[in-house]
Amino acid sequence: EAQVTQNPRYLITVTGKKLTVTCSQNMNHEYMSWYRQDPGLGLRQIYYSMNVEVTDKGDVPEGYKVSRKEKRNFPLILESPSPNQTSLYFCASSRSRIGGTNEKLFFGSGTQLSVL
Amino acid sequence: DAKTTQPPSMDCAEGRAANLPCNHSTISGNEYVYWYRQIHSQGPQYIIHGLKNNETNEMASLIITEDRKSSTLILPHATLRDTAVYYCIVLNYQGAQKLVFGQGTRLTINP
């Protein structure tokens, strides 16, 4: 089954303790992206990647890192989490640049992160 | 990308057609209209998209006005599982680096 898999689904951590949220897709998609969702602010893009070793900042990249060493994986790294990074995170992928004539975005089921 | 305007909330009875409007009066000729929905805290889900012709798939129908300044997403026989936030998004045909989600329409299907 074609899917975007995120882990973990729920994560509670403390300020300053490094963490990684994994994201993997099995559709051989070139494009991958991370979003965070906060009440009243909607979904905002953190980082995106157009292909292996090609990443770029989205709208809210501060405090986050990403890597794209393999096509299928796009982990989100929080080197020193802070309470303002408490949020619902979504990973997404698409065959190529989204939109256009037929490129839809596939989302994972989300990771609810709480930083205490 | 063009800005979209949607009503913040709508209600529909189960089994009836749900018609969700979207205004995109500044849309340009090379921009597509996409619809996604988000059920409770799940990841957004693609529904349908179109350029200028009406489109239909297994989930919904999309009606785009002739001047392309507005569109309507139609869920023909709404069920309780269609309760979700629906987002109308306009994207350039050349593609984009992100989806810009507005506030969407919170659709509630009532039994």
C-alpha cells in the first residue's frame, strides 16, 4: 500500500533533549516536506526537499534540521527542543513539485509532540 | 498563488449533497484549483483538482465557474465520515514548493 509513515505517533520530551521524528515513503517520490499545525495558525511548512541531498527552508525552519540521504527517508531533527515546538507535525511526499497538472501531496498520519 | 476565501463552517444532513463554495477571484489562467480535507487530527487528504472543466472522481465533484473566479466542491451523498475541514487551494500549473492552507471550511455532517 502506498503510504507515508511517520514515527512516533506521540512523543513527550523535555526541553533540550535532542529528538528525531522519522518519515518514510514507499512511492519513490522525489519531493518531501514537513509541516507543523498549531491552533489558529493552520499548517505551516518547516522544510522541504526536492530530491536526495537537496533541502530548503520553508516558512518556519528555526529550531529544526532535516536530512535527505536516501530518497525514501526525510527525518525531522530537533537538536534542542523548546516548549514552543509543541505541535502536531506532518510529513508529506509527492512524485515531483506539487500542484501543477497532477501532482498531489500525500500526508503521513502525524506526530503529536509535547515539549515540557 | 491566488488567495482563496471559504466560509468558516457549514452543516449538512447525512445522505444529502454537501456543497462547499470557494472564492478565488484573483486566479490566473495557469492556476489549478485543488481541494484537500483534514479529518480531525489526521494528515490532510487530497480530494480533487481542476483547471476549468468540471471534474468528478470517486470522492467528489468539482464545479468551476466559467470565469474561474469561484468553485464548488460537491460531496454527493455525505456521510458522518465526511465531517472534516475542507481546504480550497490554488496552485500554479508549473508546480509549487508548498501547499498554503487557509482556515478552510469546517463541514459537519449531522445524522
